[in-house]
Amino acid sequence: MDLILSKYTLQYIYPLTLFMWLVILAALIRYQKKASLWFLFVTFGIFWIFTTPIVSSHMVSSLEQKFLPVPIDKSPTADAIVVLGGSLAVPDSPRIDIELTGISDRILHAARLYRAGKAPIVLAAGGAEVTQPEAYAMKALLAEWGVPKKNIIVETKSLNTYRNAVNSKPLLDKRRVKRVLLVTSAIHMPRALATFRTLGINAIPSPTDYLETDRKKYEIKDFLPDVDALGKASLAVKEYLGLLAYRWRGWIR
């Protein structure tokens, strides 16, 4: 049920889906010309807003700037590094091996923290809906990047951020972990950190995978529709809706 609420229900109110609903509504009331034209105008406006880089940039930055990156050598130490899943393409036909995705920086960042001696163990958290749990693929890649397998713990049951935290807690408590470095994408960090801390896990943010850089000036193209901008805006909407849903369910304070 948690997966359905967090993954599928929210799909119906993402920018692209909202755009489609408004187009359908305009078509259904096409005989009422005034209302139909109004809906088409609103639809065009929503489409333009969410597909312009200047808007998506501000939406993403509003989340990413809450936790700025810390150089590896200046990162604090902890008892464990917790890296959240959703960052790899696991072997699944036609893929025959693990493949990196746009947010695989999470795994690399966790490996770098370990190699720098920032924590003695790494907990890889990530389940699966159909194929093998992502945590196993994360473990394989972490080992390939220099983390000994004996120092990697896997959490294989979680399918969302809340379950990441719930299922990680007993694994951390068992090893008497007092403080963790939490590794996830910068845009996802506000929700992830709040979830872990609400469950009583002393988590220190160690964000990576920043989508936006500091802009010194804007160009004309930043005000024109762009497919990448729509993708970024959708990610930001997902996180804001996720924060609202998590607060409503009492998963974060």
C-alpha cells in the first residue's frame, strides 16, 4: 500500500500528467467554447511554466540548496555510511550486467567516503519489485570501487524512502551505530534526512548528484520550453509532494 501511494498515486498529479488531464477536460467540454478555451489557455500556461529552464532551475535549487556539498576530506566521521537506492539499473533483459544511471553518483560518493576513512561500514539500502534487490547490485559496485564486501551491509526489503529508514534502523542498532553519514541525491536529501531523523537515527547529510549549478546569468533559451526542464520540474514536484505526504502520514516532523 505504501508503494502504491508513494509511487503510483502521485503520478496522476505530475506536471505532464496534469497537462494531459487538462487537455482531456478541454476536449470533453468542447461544446462550451468559453470554458474549453479557458482550459486550453491554462493548459498552455502550465506546460510553458514547467518546461522552462528558469522555473525548473529554481524549483530544483530550492531543494538542493538546503544541504550544500561537503568536500570528502572535510566530511565528519561516523559509525556507518548509509547510501539509498534507486540509483542503478540492475541486470534485467536485455541488460546482462549492472548499469549506471543519472543518479549513480550516490554509490560513488559512498565509496569515496569509505576510502577516505569516514566510516568503517557501508549500508546499501534498496529493494526490488520484480528482479533481485538493488542492494545486491549496489554492494557489487561498492566492492568494485574499493569497499571490502565484508564491510558492506545490505537492506533488501525497502521500496521507498520511509522503508529505507525503517528497515535500516534495526541493522544499525544491531551494530550499535550511533551516527551515520546519509548519502542520497541533493534534491532528495530534505525528505530522506527528515525521515531518518524522525525515526531517531542520528544522520548527518552527505548529499551528492546536484542537478543545478550556480547561475551567473540567464539567456533567452532559459525562458523557452525544454524537455530536460520538464524532467527536472517533475523531480522537484515529486519531492515537494513527497514531503507533504510524509508529513500527513506522520513519517516526518
